[in-house]
Amino acid sequence: MPRSGTEARDRLREAALDLYEQHGYDATTAAEIAARAGLTERTYFRHFADKREVLFDGEEELREVMVGAIRESPESSPLQLVIAAYTAAVPLFVRGRRIALRRAAIIAATPALQERAHAKTAALGDAVVGALVARRIPEPTARLATQVGTAAFQRASRDWYPHPERDLAALLAQAADEVRAL
């Protein structure tokens, strides 16, 4: 049995990715994921609310890092704050790259997961907007900065995923410069 909650979550995530890749999301049950991980279904549901959530593990940590970066950043421009938030999260993206690639393929093949991914992305965006508003940035400006900063991050990550030897933070800085030059 796993000695920590982190180890159990990791085992459940790996088992889910394996089964979703082999049999598809719809054909896989939480009980099968737990069995593949060598755990009980009860343990599965202690860690994840449903079989979708195993794919979105780490969302809370990402939100905390990004919101914390906005709160602590000396930057003052709304866009610079959003870029600072994504830059602070680069280590999380680097650490999770292998899983993110596998997860992306599963989500692309499953409409229900695409909907959940969009909802999670929107919730992260709302948290970033909230952090900007807490710094007295008007909500419409905060929302625009979040959308533009997210687009810059997406541009950088599209360049980085096929070339992991490249520096994601540097790619993000280049994308931010590109936005400013538009």
C-alpha cells in the first residue's frame, strides 16, 4: 500500500492514463483504475470526486502559485502581472510535461473531458482576474490582461511541448514581447 496520499494519487493518475489510452475514457471505470493502481475504489474516491478529476490533479497548486505570484509581484502592469504568474508556474509545467502530453491526447478524443478542461481553464482565469482585481485593477482590464497573458502562454507552450529542451520561461518572455509589439 502507498505510504502517502501523494504516492496514491500518482499511482491512480498513472493507472487512469494507461487505461484511458488503452480502452478509452468512456469504457474505463473508477474501480478499474483503482484495481490497476493496486488500491481500492474507496481509496480512489478519497482522492478524486469522479473519474474525470484524476486528469486534472494539480489544478489547485497551479492556481495557488499563479495567484500568489500576482499578489507578491513588484510588477504593476496588468499584463506583466499575468506573465509573472505564468512564469512562476513554469516549474509546474516542466514537471508535469509528460503527463500533460498524455492527458491532452485523451482530452482531445473525449468531448466530456473537453468540456471539463474548458471549465477548469475558465476557473483558473477567474482566479487570475480576482487576484488582479485585488490589486485594484478594474475588472474589465483584469479580464483582458488575463486573456492576453493566457494567449501568450499558449503561444509559448505550443513552441515548447515539441521541443522540451527549449526554455519555457524564455519562450513566454518572447511571446509577451511579441504581444507588446503588436
